[in-house]
Amino acid sequence: MGYKKAGYKVVGANDIDPVMRNYYETNLVPPMFIEGPIIELLKKNLPLELYNLDILDGSPPCSTFSLVGNREADWGREKFFREGQAVQVLDDLFFDFINLANKLQPKVIVAENVKGMLAGNAKGYVTAIMSKLESIGYKPQLFLLNSAFCGVPQRRERVFFCAIRKDLFRNKLTIKTDKKIVTFDEATNDCTNLHNAKYLGKETISYKYWHLTQPGSRFSSADNMVRQKQSWHGAVKIIGNQPTPTLMSAGGMYHYAEPRHLTEQEMIRVSSFPDDYNFFGKLAQYVMGMSVPPKMMQKIAESICDQWLSPV
């Protein structure tokens, strides 16, 4: 979606998950979609259109590098994942993606991952990725960006690897971010479907915790106060005149002025998706929580076009 907003033509897509394929094809209508694990693409004779790309973009699954979860304990382990109902070693998939780039030799490679890649022992993976990109003939750069400075009313930090083929000599890429942020209130002031809002029942513990939690804080502070426990970390009460915290694929984001969850339309706005994006009445938060916000990707795509591709 971000590339289309930046004026690119999306040639094709690949994903292992048939559910996500349905979302992608319905909303973006790519000319081709290849379903299956990325390693299978290395074994196939691929269409000629894929060998003349300006950009090959990939977001290899990143949960094993997240600061939330098992991290090192899961590295190198085969695990069963809901996406595609497959057993995979997730930390290998980044290198499968680079091997695919080596096969296709696009002008530019872009790959995204979580901020956790820059923390602790995961930094070794970053070094290995940069070295691998160098070894297949590319000059890589690494960016840590916050979506709140890319026109998105949400604070979401992501790591981006951007690499240009060495025979296309260019200056280093710069991505100019915005100084002015977009707040939750600014992004949602014309939302119209509040009749669909999910209000908290007065008898529920979440209702009690909502009243005990200050805007900008997590319900865990109220839980510690009431039960001396450290739960409810995924529930946060937002601040109206700021971007929201990161929208997770699960967990609760609550309105600052009313005891309720954010509506689907409000979540769409803070994720910078189009209002008419078809979520089929389900999985909206999951899809947005697993996505790079489109306006964030648009900012990167425009920078690459202006500085690396236009002179080519």
C-alpha cells in the first residue's frame, strides 16, 4: 500500500499464508501472487518480470527478534506458526530472502524488521545480514525509523535495510522525516462509526482499571495497585494530543476520554490504512499490528525513488 501511494507499480507478491493472501489480493490486486514458503522461490523458474525490478521488498517474519517473547531461546529452533500452518526456523528466513534477491538482482533491496534486531545478541544477525548483502553485490544501509515522524499518528519503531546494487553508484540514501507529528485527535476527529464502539461493562475489571489509569499509562499500573500483580501490560490508555503507542496484533488500546476500546476506524486511522480497506469484518487489528504503516513505507519509497532510482 505504501509503494502504491508513492506511485510505484506493484508487480507481484509472495506469502506463505493463504489468509493474508486473500487480504492482499482483495485490496491491492497484484498482477501475480505466488503462495508458498520463500525458499521454494529459489527452486522455481520465476516469471521474467521479476528479474527486472526497481525494488525487491521483503519483511521476513520477525517475532524471534522481538523484545517481547523468548528471543534467544527460540533462535535456531523449528516452531509451528499460524501463518501458513507451517513449521519454520524464522531467523533463517532473512537469509532466504537475501538469497532470492541474489537470484533476481533488483536495482534496490529493502527489508524491514523489528527494533529488537538492534538489541543484545541479535546485533550479530544485523552484522551477518549487512555482510551477506555486501557479498551478493549490494551497498547496504541501516535505518531505525519511528512512524510518528513519517506522517503516521502512531509511535512504531522499525529497522529498515536499504541496499543498492554496486554497479549503480549513488550517494548514500537519506530519509528526511517530519518534525510535525499527527496526533490521535487530529487523525480521528471526523470518525463517524462510534456507534460500533465497544464500551467496557461497568462490572468488569477493565472498566475499573480504565478509571485508575492515567492517559499514556498501561493498565499494569492499576493491576499492581489493586492486586499487587504485573499483568495487563498489553492494555494502554492513549493520549489524545499525541500519536498512539504501537498498535499490537493483540492486546487492548483504550480511548482516553471514554471507557472503551478504539474502534476499527480509529485503529485504521492511526495505522494510516485507507478507510475503505476490506478486513472482511475480522482480523483488522491483527493485520495492522503485523504491518508496516503505509505512510511510513511511502516515505521510504519516495526517498528511494528521488535519490536512487530517478537518475538510473
